[in-house]
Amino acid sequence: MKLEGLHIGVGLTGSFCTFDKVITEIEKLVNEEKAIVHPILSDATQTIDTRFGTAEDYIARITKITGNKPVTTIEGAEPLGPNNVLDILLIAPCTGNTAAKLVNAITDTPVLMAAKGHLRGGKPLVIALSSNDALGFNFKNIGQLLNSKNIYFVPFGQDNYKLKPNSMIAHMNQIIPTLEQALDRKQIQPVIQSPH
């Protein structure tokens, strides 16, 4: 198990419809891969209740699974990079908003601050995209991130091309193999995949 004993940051941003899939992968990281998972929550993730669940419930579930209290502030996220806490950082789900801010060096959430510090140390950052606008205005941001050093993507594809032609979402069940490849500084291929 390549991820055993590694410190993996998981930054969750506000694509609430994907939370259950991401939490399933967090459970696998902890229970099957024996990784040490450090959750980091965006402001939206920790405050907004939706039809998919309440913020309080998600925070409780993630805390119980990982055994670690989530990082919920920019101040709390800032030391992660300089203190060399994480071996690899995953943003899952990564909204189009977060991707746009990341590529433009905006650090106004705990997840973005964690990413900034992590990349400063030259460590791998993995993005599990979830954006209704991936093939719209966000297309250029995704292209820049795909061509950025130390940034890797979980394979993604259109999730509903008839009703949401610009929408693309990561295949969350490929998070673990993507992390393993990223640790070897390799982008898992193919990056663009049809829905399963």
C-alpha cells in the first residue's frame, strides 16, 4: 500500500452533490490504504446546508472517519506548508470557483491557503474537478492548471452533456490511483474519460 502512513490533506470545496463520493474515498484512504488524512474545509463547505446534507453532519462524519479535526480557517491552514505537514494535497471536490482562484493566486479560503503553502514546497497537488462551467469560462483556468508544475488531475469527463453541456466532473473512484501516480510525479492517463 503506497499511501500507508502518508499525511494526505483533503480540501473540500462547495460542490455538495459530490460529497458522498468524496467521503467514500476518504474512508478508503483511512481504512484500506492506512493513510493519515487531514481534512481542510472551505468556508462554503463548513457553513452551507443543502439538499444533500448539512454542514454540521459532513463535518462530524469527516472528523469521525479521519480522527482529525478539520482545518477551518486561513490561519489554521497557513502553517501546513511551512511546517511540512502534508506529503500530498488533494482538493476534492474542486469547484470551478476554487480552480479559478488557484490559477490566479487568490488565497481567500482555508483550502486555497493550504494549496499555496503546499505548492511553495514543491509538493504534488491533486485536483478532483467538479464544475458546471468547465467547458465555459473555466476552460482556460483548467488548461493552465493542467500545464502547471506539481499539479495533477483525477480523470474527469462530462457528467450530463445533454442538460449541462459545459459541466465536467472527476471520477472520484480514481482518486487513490491518481494520488499514487502523483507521488511519482506522473499524471494518470487518460485525463479525459467518458462517464462510467
